[in-house]
Amino acid sequence: GEVVTAKTRARLLSSIPSATFGNCLVLVDLHNAGLPHYFEDGIRPVHLYAKELIKKLVRRFGGKSFVLACTDAGRAKWVESLAGELGVGTAFVYKRRLDGERTEITGVSATVNNQRVVIYDDMVRTGSSLLHAAQAYRDAGAKQVFAVATHGIFPGDAFARITATGLL
């Protein structure tokens, strides 16, 4: 999936003729830090982290006391690091893939009862994982759920569908 797509895109971008002083490509909050190594032929990738901006946004939504959460265990280490810097607790949902398009939530890793929860998701496409996680945190007793994402793709009516649920 992602690595094959990223490698293919890196090769396509690498085929752009070089400018006089070379080509520089700015990448923000990569899901996999190894992706810049796929670029070739004079492309100079620069990986920027938006962690400081994300911390400000998360604090703005969460206030002084909240739980920083994520949509699955795959991003838990990064969220745990961010939560440590903010001095708040962490949570993630246990997710099981049913098939190529569907998942189900099987549990929440922490107590969120009567807490404000801020979900960090590095990439939101259709919003399904985000909505499932938000519902799981609500079902576990969260009093409010917010979401912060580095990359929002939102194809078609995805953004309208997410906001229409009232979960976030």
C-alpha cells in the first residue's frame, strides 16, 4: 500500500527536470521517515515536522486537562511522545480489519470517562477510522471529542459527512 505508492510518487517527482540550482521538495510529517530516501537525481527532500503547531492546536482544543488519543495503535508511540511533552494521558483504540474497506473497534486502551479527548490522526482520508474512534471514545464516556490532523484529504463529501455526524 502506502510504501509502494510513496515510492512510485517519489520516482515520478524525481523525473522532473532539474532547475538551475536543483529541486527541493518539502515534505511535512511523514508517516514513515524513510520516504525521503526514495527520491533520486537531484531532488533534495526536506522533511519538516509540524509537532510544535500540533501541540498548540491540541492544547487549544483540550485545555489544561484532556486525553490525547489516536485512531489506532499504529500511531500510538508518536501520540504518546506528544502527550508526554504536553503532560497529559494517552489513549488509543483497538481496531480489527474486517476486509479491505471495513474495520471495527474492539476496545479503548485507557479510561476516558468524563474527559475531554483530542484525537490526533496524521492523515484523514474518508474519515471512517476517525469517526469509529470518536464513537468509541464517546461510548467509553468521553464528554467531548475533538480531532486534529496533519493531512486532510477529504475526497468527495467526506468533510461534510464527518461534520454531519456531530461526533467531533
